[in-house]
Amino acid sequence: MAAGWNIYRTRFLIKAQQLTQPLAFVDALGREHRGLPGDYLVECSDGRRSIQRREIFEDIYVAMGPADETWPSCVRRSGSLSSLSVCITGPPANA
């Protein structure tokens, strides 16, 4: 995959990593996502994941630095990215 997650921002903070190989997955709503090397796997703070084309991602997002383990996410990766799994958690701490 890639070296690791980084934090980016627009109006909202997201976590993303650039793909080094093709990736396809179906999200919790049944939507299929596909990406090619150079595209970005994006994770929102609520755990939703999607793929953004490189040209669009790099035009919209500004790099903030590497992500760390305190990133608020309810999605945990087990094994490869092709085996995404969602964990069930309670409401956010600030809710």
C-alpha cells in the first residue's frame, strides 16, 4: 500500500493515503469504490472511506502532516485494505 496515513484539510480534517496499487471495495451503504495507483483512499473522522482521483484530491486538500493513533475513527483495518472492517462504537466523546 503506502507509507502511512497523513492528515489533510479543507473545511474538515480527513485522513488519506495514496494508493500504490489498484483498490476496490464496497462501503457500508453498498456503494462500490475503485481506485488506481496515485489515487487517494480517504477516511473521514466518522469512519467513512472513499477513493478520490489524484487530480481532484491534490487540487482540493492541503497536507497537514502525518496521522497518529489518536485520529478519531470508528473504522479499523485488519489485514489488507481490501478487507476493510467496521467496528461498532458509541457516540463521539463530544456528543
